[in-house]
Amino acid sequence: HNSKDTAEFHFRLQSRTRRGTTMVMIASFMLRWGKAAGVTAIEQGRVTTTRTTTIQRTIQFPLSLSHHQPRRHFGSEADKEDSEKKVEKTKKQTLDELPITFADISRAEVAIRGGVKRTTCELSPFLSEVVGANVYFKNEFRQFTGSFKERGARNAILHLMREKEDQLKGVIAASAGNHAQALAYHGKMLNVPAVVVMPTVAPLAKVDKCRKFGARVIIHGQHIGEAKEFAESLVETEGLDYVNGYDDPPILAGAGTIGVEMIDDVPDVDVVVVPVGGGGLIAGISCAIKTLKPNVQVIGVEPAFCASYTAAMKAGRPVPTPFTPTLADGLAVPVVGPHAFEVARHYVDECVLSSEKCIAL
């Protein structure tokens, strides 16, 4: 703790927070071998953070719809009130047209109850002292397969079961690890056949776990893009339903249940910090947080070596992003999901980039 890098790490944390702030962050551990980071919530006088929240701010996007209403002048108070009502109505209609709403998250919360763990937000005394705020971690690594992905996977399978009933032949997905494990495990729990296509770079431990959960594992492709193309080819030939691990609406709604739990555990939260890969996690959480607590800030963090969400914000749509291998390999998604982006851009306040040095700390 006496190194120059650690001192810089502490300085960046302190410079980004007001003393007395409360933060909550999603916490999966961003390890060298690859589990993606978790979520954190922050409230006045308390802070919950993930490692990624220590990152230096590089860009800022005030994306809440409320931030974008133009300033207008009105002839009378009645005109002003009437105009404000119209703005609110338009805003509500816009949000209701998004791929998911808070109603979808509420339904997901009921659907997956009992099938996934209700994790807690725990105070981190060390980071709270360093930052000068109350920092909490939302410990999603305590799910059975070690990842928040279980929430969306179970909700997606249940959604397909309701929609297709006896016509559901099975589910398929391309994943290098966490989503594959979640789909395999909950497919087994719900008696739905699961097929997972994993690239050759997938960790052997995760491949073995998928097989132990009863999934049919296919190793194909040098990277996740090639694995996804092959998986999609099996949708028609084998009559399977593809479940995108970060962009299907039921996946986003499942992730949103984390935000509801964070508000329950830390009701006075000020800031929520969420890691960003394909965008599904922050889309769901931001929708839940902003619906329940509109004044809470939602901040995304993504690796500078694969800044797909930042690139999408600049372009106004998801675009392919050049990337370099990163320690945060669970967040290395070159194109953010279109459904996820459409939701997140309306609710997320800001996205910051994390250097490899900060991730390593």
C-alpha cells in the first residue's frame, strides 16, 4: 500500500467523490483471468464501489432525459404549466417505448425469485475511509455460478417457456464463460435443453462446468464473434431459441432486479457505479434506479482498451470498436448491444474509462 500506483489510486478515488457521499457498485471481481466486475450503489454519507470506480474521469455524458429539455420562455404561468405537462407526457411515452420498462423488471423480480440468490450490499470500511464516503459492494459473485448473469438467463428461459410452451425445443447462446454457465445451470434447473457455443479461448474450467450442468458444449471459433455466428446457424437447423447474454430484453429486465435490491438495501444512495461490456447490466440497473430514485447518479465504467459504449455514445448508435486485449476480458465486447444501448442512453448519466493500470490495482 506504499507504492506510487496505490497512492495515485487513492487520489483518484478521493477526487471523484464528495465527502459524505454514499455509493453502491456492482461487485464481481475483475480478475486477471477474467470475471467481470460488479455493481455498486452510493448514498449520502455512504458509498458502495467496485474497483472500476477508482478510474480517472475521461469523458462525461449527461444522458438523463431530464437533462436535455430545452429552456423555454412562456407567456403565462398557465402556458408554462401546460407545456411542462406536455413535456412530461412525451417523456413518459418515450420511456414506455424502450425495449424494457420498470414493469418488465418488476415481473422479472417475481419470476426469478427463489431461483437466484438475493445478494446483499455490504459496506467496505477500507474503501469508505479512502474515499471519505460510505462505499457498498453488491456481491453478485455469490450467485451459484459466480455471476449476475444468472438473473437474466433464468428470466429469459422462463419468458420463452411462457411464450412457446411445448414448442420450446431448447436454448442456445455463444459465450466464453459466465453467460454460458448461467444458461446451462438454469436450463438444467428448468428442464430446458441448453446448447452453448464457446470459442477456443474459453477457460477450460468454465467449459467443464457447463458440461457438468448438462449443457451440450460446442467449441467453435477463435473469438466470441465467430462462436456467435455458428450458434445463430443452429437456430434454424435445430429449432433452438438464441438467448443473447447482454441484449435480449428479458436479459436486461433480469439485470434490472439488481437495481431494485440495491435501493432496498441502501435507500439513501447517491451514486451507482456499474461495469460496462455489452451494456445489458447497466441498461437494466439504470432503468430500475432512475425509476425508483430519479436523482441518483448512474455511472458506467468500461476498459479504455474496449470502449464500445463510449464509441456508441459518440456515434449515436452501436458501432464496431477496435479493441486491445484487456485484463477486464469479461467486458471486452466490441459492439454494445442495440437494445441495451437504447435503454442505457436514456438513463445513464456518465461513462468513464479505466486504464489497465487501474484495473490491475
